[in-house]
Amino acid sequence: MFIAMNRFAVRLECEDAFVTLWKSRDSYLDGVDGFMSFNLLRGEEGDNVVVFATHTVWEDETAFRDWVKSDAFKKAHQGPRPDPAMFAEPNKLELFESVI
């Protein structure tokens, strides 16, 4: 199993707009070989910021890398983009391989 997480430090006043953006976008993940699940996670609040993370689970790293090169990935990322002012810092991609 392989997990890709993208962390976002969202300004508290932009939280609703950020969640609405994610709820309204089409990820084009359904039917992608090796894709298992997606979640948008809300983390802790602090100093006028709330942490969110996208969490995708894949059968393996190859499936994730193939998706990044796919037309589905391009279509999912050509829609409405968040306003950069929503964020307190740049997002951070974190990749994990299951060891147990």
C-alpha cells in the first residue's frame, strides 16, 4: 500500500471556501488503476490557521506515479484553483509506503 498526503495550512477565515472547493471538484480518481480511497482531513487549529490534508491510498507507488502522468490527473488539476491568499504557507506533499 502507498499513501500520498498533501498538507495545507489554510487561513481560518478561508476554511469554508477551501472545503467548498474540494467538495465541488471532480478528482477523476474513480476507475484509475490502483486507486483505493481518498479523504480530505481536517487537523488542528492554531494561530489563525487550520491544517488540512488530502489523503489518497494506492495499491503501490507505481499506481500513484502512473496516475500523476495520466490524463485523469491533468483533468483533475485544470479546474478551479484555490486563491494563494487562502494559505499561510506552501502546501507540502508527503509520500509513504506501508511497511507493516
